[in-house]
Amino acid sequence: MDVRGSLEQLETAARILMAPPDIVSKDERFAAETMIINFRKMRNAFVLCKYILENSQTELVIFETADVLRNNLMQDWNKLPDEDIKTLNQHILNILLGNTEFSYAMKRRLAGVIALIVKHQSLTNGAIGKQRTELVSHIVGTALNTTGNHLVLACCMLDALLAEHQYVVNAEDASLTYEMHFAAKRDFENSDLLRIFQFCLQFLTTHEHSPMKQRDLDHVLKVLEIILCWNFTKQNLPKRVAGVIEMEAMPTFKPPSSWLDTINDSAFMPIFFNIHVKVRHDDNFVLRTVNLLAQLVSMHRPVLMNRENRVEFLSKILPPFTTLLNLPDKLSMEIYGLSDLIRKILLFNRAALLSLVETQTLENFFQAIGIFSCYVIQQAAIEESKSGVDDRLYRDSLTRVLEAWMNILTDTENFPKQIVQPIVTDIFNCYLKAHLSPPEGFRQLVATADESEEDEESDTNQFRDQLQAVGVFGRFILPHSVPIITQLLIFKCQALQKQIEIVASQAAPRESLEPIYEDIHWGILMAGHILAFDGLGETNLVPSEIHDYSIAADKDPDLSAAAFEKSFQMVNVEENVDPIVRLVSCVIILSETERRVNASGLGYLLSPELASNVLWFLHRFCESYFVISEEYYTNVSPSFLAAWGPLSQVTKISQTFLLQRVKEDLIRYNGEVTVMRDAINLLLSLVDSNKKAELAIHSTELPAIVEIANGVGPGKYQMPNEAYRKLVRAVISVGSFCEEQSRREQYWDQVLVPLAARFQNLSGLISTEKHRDDIRMEISCVLSGFIGAAMSSHSKTATPLFKRIGPVVTECGAILATYHNYVDIVELCIELVIELAKRSLSYLSSGDSVTLYHSAMSVVKSYSSHARGRVSNEKTAEEDTFNDLVTLMDMLTCLLSKDFLDLSPESISGNNTPPSVSASDVSLLGLGTVLPLMNADLLQFPSLSNKYFRLVAFLSELHADKMMVLPPPMLQAVYESVEIGLRNGAADPFASCCEFVSCMAIHISRHSQQSVQTSEYCKPFLKIFLEMILSQRVSKESIPSISTVLFALITAFPDAYSELVNQLLSSRSSEESRNKLSLAFSKLTENLNIQNGGDRLSRSAFRDRLETFIFSAKGCLE
Amino acid sequence: MADMEEHEFHTADSGASETFPMQCSALRKNGFVMLKGRPCKIVEMSTSKTGKHGHAKVHMVGLDIFTGKKCEDICPSTHNMDVPFVKREDYQLMDISDDGFLTLMGDSGDLREDLKVPDGDVGVQLKTDYDAGREILCTVLKSCGEEVVIAVKNNTALEKTN
């Protein structure tokens, strides 16, 4: 090899690449790039690399040489004489020490080669870790007393060593086995990692009081940060679990017990705080040093094994942290980090443990975090008043800090309540004030009055975590929080009444109402979060502390119930009433105020946002408190039973009032989607149990709501389509909660009979007057109504509801055929099938299921006959086809759910005879429809290709047998689309495509269908996947999918596989490479069972071997 | 009840009006609306409000169903907007005259000869299929007094799949 010539060529290429674009031509640049790429792939390049290192000064060339060396060392370690490696190592060290002008990135690359060599030497030459320890000793020994370039170089070497030992399962170097990586890392952790850690600490201690070069400190802190974020090895973890855990970016700091002495050193803890205090004003360091502290406080087992250790650790860490928090000059850069530190301290040290810390230390600490919390609240209030702020630093910090308190406030049994009670009260008050306008609070003015804001997220969503935390704060100090919020709502409600009068008389503008609305808005949100928490799908219960508080208040229950009833007449509630009842009554009075303002024709002055809040509060209240179930609680407040118990007369009256409010809001706010949503939610919470539903059915107001639902339609009452569906769903749900079947049917008749009559009426008209606009609109409305009804279905009501919806869905195919030109109706027809498939199909009898299948089939046929071969000039035609296809595929996938989960009466009783049509028949028919409409362009759209390939994968998983007997052109088209999916490479479709091919291959293998014609379509995938692997186009994440599919293909087509392997081997020019590749192939399948689809053990072994194979094959092919 | 409904329908369709009013909040994406006096298909809809405690407004972006031109409007959610009646009827292509007019036959067998071969892909496809002797279905889009052949489809495919 002409090394000199090669170097010259590389240096020329590097100069071209580094030259400004106007000096070199495109061709020259391309040629230079090709030269560098070829150099990267070079094998047996030691001589050239050595020559380059000795003779070149071009950074780019040396940079690339480092990578080539790494690759060559990994591939050929065993072939290289020890002496050569030693010389190389020494040579690189010389370059690093001698060339101070090289960039850091360049040095780091070369250091990476040394780290690799040392790791290999430490594993293969005698005692494990010997060479590495020698190197580390040398580096830290010299680095401690140096500064500047020498120190940076030392840190660079340490960084390279850390990186080389960081991963075990996900290590880049596949020439070492998992076990070797593990042994190397474990040994490193117990010896050299600790030495490096000690070096960093010692360095910081030495330089703590002297001025330090910024660059030096930066490098040492970087090394320290890597160590504090180190993922320590754990014994006995399955390889796959270990692989996931080791990729965690910020694991808690868990040093092994061999580190105990260092950790226990009295200087250990303070140094971190001292350094932070020293550099916190420098923006380049503050984030890193806070992060170091956060990692430090996360420290736990095994080094802090027992309770004493932990308490001692806390006693060491709390005082300096308290001092840090009490520093008068708070820096915005460190606020989030400090909030996170507080959260970590309180998260990793439970209340019981904290209570063991010396009282004064603990009190000081809580005092400090209390003041800090209030500071963050105040700053967050200022930040919220600014619009257009992208980075909500204080909002996020506040969420963190409030979250931190949850660990203490929810564990009151193990913590002295009196220590935190006054602090919690201060924080609660501060939060409340931050959301009130002056003079009561200090909320800042937000200047948006004339601006129109695009859909902003509601406060309940935006501040969800904060409000939930404030709810916990409020429940911790109920005797304080409830009266104060009650008083606030009473006062603000009166202020609102007065101000509305003033505005109505035009003595003030409408804007003057805004601050009052905003105050009440926050008051209600806080009250709602104190009274109840979101059960997230679980039954929403009244928190026990609220029962205890109400019982302890000991007010007359009857008086409380009477006062609650009177609140609907806006009679103010006095203090002799139960405090919780009084709080809810205040919101009722507010609600009544809104109703009366509206009745007096001043509705335009009201705030839809506030209406939404009131409905939200009532919804939350009704879920937990209304018609309270005594059996859920050991202690129930008698006042709650009297006011809201199932037997109380007041309950009945209140329900009527609340239903009245729902009814009025559905009309009054039909332009406000959120208010309607909240009104419908309130309706649902008023009827969500058998007792509530029974009460509601007898209420005089429910029929009026039913009438609204029945009255929606063209030329009648108008409502957004989504709201209409939800309303029908809610109205039908009332019946679903009726225990008595006849009463339920009777109630449903009120809603579904008129809807069915409208449908019947339409059926007659469609044939003669199909183009009439009003008929089309009526069809849309009626179908939406039935979709709403289908949405309410659940296990108990699926069958009776299907009896009513079934006749409609059977017509959907015909409707679609008639109205195929109208996208909205086409979508509604498909959506009705989807809703039934999603919520009812699993519970339907086989007879009803077949009805649904036939309906779906007819929808698919109609769609197909009209969509196929259509050419359109419409601007939105492509988008419409895209949407139709997505919906259609949703339908086909939902139908398959029955094959996963069949809870039909026949299936449960075991009398299951296969139905004449099955879900898979419809899905396959649908697939045939979808296929001609799909093309490579459409498959580029992620949402469509995800759905399509998921459907194909489901079908092959459940019904590979049926797929095999599809018409050959159709199956061929499926395989072709799968090939496109594989080539596109997006993660989800790729996995689905692999699943499809493996399911088909396993089927072919298990049923010996290799001779069947359609299995020929599957065979080429063997080559496709092998090529994919050999051309190194496989990402690490896709290896599990690929190993499954390749194994399945080998079991299905063993002969074709052998043939392919032989072809590949014979195409290798050098004998050595042929032998190596042959060895890699035989190791891949050696002793595996590949009969009948193979067994689990073989599959799993194949997966483990594939990674090694990929590495070895790479070595042979380059 | 059925009689009453039918009666209502007749009243609704009897006038010669080309549009009907609909509350802004009840409009939906993919539906139709008159924007700047043109029938449009709504391709984007979002709501906003004046201040946190103000009333909702709806912002609509539509495409003219005949020209594809983009139109926008903003309207309080409780106000009514005009919604065009939009029909899409299928006709069988019988003939193409020398001057580019189509002879089309409707469902009921009546013939019309007032529409021209459309521009673009549809026109090309239509002529090619016609010259090849295929049966062709044309979809005619009609709204606000304008009519145009918007899509074509080979009728033999329909027969085959049926």
C-alpha cells in the first residue's frame, strides 16, 4: 500500500471539504466526500493509520483516522500483536501530549481509541482492570496539581474512559460479549470510577477558596456530572431489562457500598454546596452545579442502607441546603433546579424519616422551603401577567415545588403536623392572593382586553397539577381554607351582582366585570379541588378529612339541608350551617345569580368562562357528594346525608334545579362549545348511578332535556354536531342506569322512538327525493343521533340498544350508495359501524354480530364501488379520500376486536357455533377495497400507513390461513405494500410489516405450505431482510422485530435460505472473508430447532445471536 | 308525526333560496359556508374569544368549491352564517358535441346539454374514456346557480363490482 500517496489524497480531500463553497466545484466536493467515506470503511488499515498519525497535521484526517482505528481494533483485536497495540497506544498518547493546539473534539476522538485499547487490554491480558487502573492512576496523579491544557487533557481521557465503560447491553463495541462488558463495568465502578470521583472532589476542595480558571472547572464538573448520573450495574437483572435501565438519562445516584468511606467523609457534602454558591452567578455553571446537587440528594441504597445512615445523610444535607434557600438574591436560572431539589429531598425521604431529623434543623428547613414556595408563587404571578412567554420558568418551578409538598401533606400520620401547618397556611394564602385582584390579592393585570386569543387551553388543564396540589393544601388546613374560600365567594358574588347593575345602567363598561369574574373563576377552581379530587375513572369519593371536618363542625343537619335548599332561592347561608354545605351553597347562589341575570335579558354581560367553571364545580360536586352512598364510608357527615342523601327530599328538589340549569345552558350557551360540554358533563354526573337515574326519571326537568335532544335538526334547534352526539349519549345513559328493564325501555322510547320515526320517514323519501337538501341534512342529523346512542352502549345495554340501532346500521350501505357524493354522510355511515364495533360488538350475540358484519360489508361494498376509478377535480379530493380511508381502516380494525375478545352470551355459555360471516371476512373484504386505493404516495402519510399496516398485521396474526387463500393478485398487492412499508422505514409501520411477514412465514412453516402458490410471495422477503442486515441498514431498535421475522422466514424456507447463504459466500472474493462469513452464518443457526416454526428457546437464542452476527458480518463484508 | 315532518320538509325545500342560515357554532369542518359571497368548503375551523371572559368567535378558512380559491372569515359563534345548498348529482354521459358540450342523462332519464367538458384531469379522462367507448358517470356539482362536472368514473367498474 502506498501510504504516503493515500495520506496525500486524504489531505487533499480534507482541504477540499474544509474549503469555502465558492472555491471548490460540486464534483470535487463529491469526490472528496467519497474518498473520506471509503476511508471510513477501510479494513486492515493499521499501517496507513499509523503513518497518518506520525505524519499528518490535518485535523480532519486525524479525526477520521481515530474512527477507522476504533473499527479496526474492534474487528481484528485478536489478530494484532500486543506490541503493535502498545506502540500504537503510546503513539496516540504522545500526539495528545505533544499537540496542544489540537481542538478538544479531536483530542476526545483520539482518547476514545486509547480507552478502547485499555478496556480490551484490561479484559484480555492477565488481571482484570490492571492496565486501566495504571492509566487512571497516572492521569489523576498528574492532573491534581496541574491546570490549563494538561488538566483539560486529563479530563478528556477520563471522559473517554467513562464513555467506554458506560454501557453494557447497549455498548457500541460488539467484539466483546455481554458478560465481558459487564465484568469490565463492574470492576471499573468498584475501583477506578471511585478514584476519578475522589479526584474530582479533591480538585474542587483544593481550589474551593482560590480563583479557578473557568475552563478547568467546566471540565472537572462535566466529569463529576457523568459520575453522579452514572447508571451503576445491578446483579441478576435480565439482559433486556438491564438494557432499558442503563439507557435512563438521569438515574438516581446509587453508588455501591465500596464508596461508603468517601460518602461519609465530612468534607464530601459541603463541597457541592460551596462550589455552587461560588459559581452560581455565572450562567455557564449554575445549571450544572444545581444539577449536581439534585443528583446528590437523590442518593440512596445500597450506600445508604439503613435508617441511621439516611438520617445522618439528611442531617448533613439539610443545613447547607437551608442556607442556600435563604440566600437573599434568588437567581432565575437556579429556581427550577432548586424546586426540583426540594421535590427530590421530599420524594426520596418519606415523612417518617424526615421526622427523625433533629427538630430545629427540620423546622429551619421547612421554614426555608415555605418562604421559597411563596417566593415562587409571587414570581409566577408576575410571569403569568406577561403574554407571549414561551418558557414558563416560574410556572413550571411552582408546579414542582407544590408537587414536593404532596409527599409531606399526604402522609400526616408519620409527620408532626404542627411543624408544617402554619407554613402550609402561608403558602395557601399566598397562592390565593396571587390569583385575586387588588386590594385582596396581588394578581397582575393581563393586557388582552381587545385582543382575540386563539383557543387557549383552559386553566383547569393548564394548571391541573398546581390546582390538584392546592386542593391537597386546602384539605390539610380545612378549618382555614373552607371558610376563607366561602367568604371570598360570598363577597365576590355580591360584588358581581352590584357591578352588573352598574354596567347595565351604563355607568361602567363591561370590562369592569372582568376582574370580578377572574377572582370568582379562581375561587371556584380552588374550591372544587379542595372538595373533591379527580378519581381518574375510579369512583369519586368524598375525601375522609372532609367528612371528619364536617362532623367536627357539628352543625345541625336539618338546618344545613334547609339552608342548601334555600340557596336555590338565593337566600344567603349563615355561619350556623355546616361549612361544606355552606361552601357548595355559595356556588349555587352564584349559579342562580347567572340564571337571573340571563332571565333579565342581560345575558350578554355574563362570562361563558365562569358559566363553564360553575358547571364544572357542580359536576365535580355531584360526582362525589350528590346522592351520597353511605356504604362507601365508615364515617359520613350527617349534614351531607340530610342535604344530599338518597332519602332526602332536598336531594330531589336540588336535582330538579340542577337539571333546569343544564336545560337552560344547552339553549343559552349553544354557541359556546365548552359550556355545552360542561353542561352535558353535569347532566351525566346527575344520573350516573341507579339511585340518581331513578330520581332523575321522575324529575319534571328531564323530559325537557330529552325534548331538546329530540328537537335538534335542520330548520329546528341547532347544535354543534359533537355536542349533539354527546347530548344523545348522556340522555340515553340515564336509561342505562335504570335497573328495571321495562322502565328503561319506556324511557328510551322517549328518545329513540322519535329518532327511529325520523329515520323511517327518511327511508321513504330517499328513494324519490334523494337530492333534496333538507333530506340530506336530516339524514346527517339522524345518523349523528344514532352514533350518540351507540356511544352510550356498555356490557349491559349493548344488546337492547342494538335492537334499536340495528335496523339503522343495516341501511348504512344503501344510504352510502345513494349519498356517495357527500363526504359527510359517507363518514357518518362508517362512523356508526365504528361506534357499534367499538362499544357493542364484543357483547353482542352471534346473530346480532352477523347483522353488524353484513352491514359493515355492505358499507365496504358501496364505498368500494363508488370510490374505485374515480377521477376528481375537487381541490380537497385527495384529503377526502385520505380521511375516508383512515376512517374505513379504523372500522375494519375495530371489527376485528370480536376475534380478540368475545363476551357474547354464546361464548360465555360455551355454545359457540361459528357464524356464517365473521369479522375477518369483512376485514378481508375491506382490505380488498382499500388496496386499489392505496399507493406509495399515500403510504408516506404516517397516520394512514400506521393504520393500514396495523390492520394488515392484525389480520395476519389472527387469520393467516384466510390470508393465504386470498386471490393471488390481492395477496401479491398486500406483500408489495408491505415491501414499501419496510423501505419507508418509519418505526411503527416497520414493526407492523415485520409482524405481518413473520405471521405469514410461521403459518407457512407450521402448516407446511411451502408448495402453495401464494407462499411464493413471502419467500423474497428472506432476501430483503438478509440484505437489510448485511448492508447495515438495521437500527438497534428494530433488531427484535427483524430477528423474529428472519427466524420465521428461515423456518419457512430453509432451502431457500441455504441457497441464499451459499450465493453470498461464493460472491466473496477473498477466502478469509468467505470463511469468516461462513462461520458467522453457521453460528447464527447452529443447533436451533427450525422445524414447524421453531420453538421459543430457539427464537430467543436466534435473537441473541443476531446481534453478534450483524457485527461479524460487518467485519467480513467491509 | 311523519306527516308533520314531511310537511316541514316541503316548506324547507319549496323556496328558490340558494342558501339557508345556520348558527356559526353548528358549522363543521368539511361542511359548507358562504364566505365573501362564494360557496366554500370549510377546511379549517378554530374558536377564539375577546379576553378570557368574552364570548366565542369562530374563525373559518374555506376553499371556493368551484375555483379552489381560499377565503376566510371570523364571526361570533351565536350569529348565523349563510350555508349554500350543494348538490352532487350523477349523470350518465351520452355524447360529446363538437363544440365541447356534454349530453348527460339523469336518474329519471331526462337529457341535458348545457354543460361543457371540464378542464384538467377530469376532462382528459372523460374524453379518453369516451373515445374508448366506455360508459361514463359524471358527477355534477351544483351550488348558487353554478354547475360543473367535478368528477368522472368509469361505469363498467360499477357494474362489475355490483
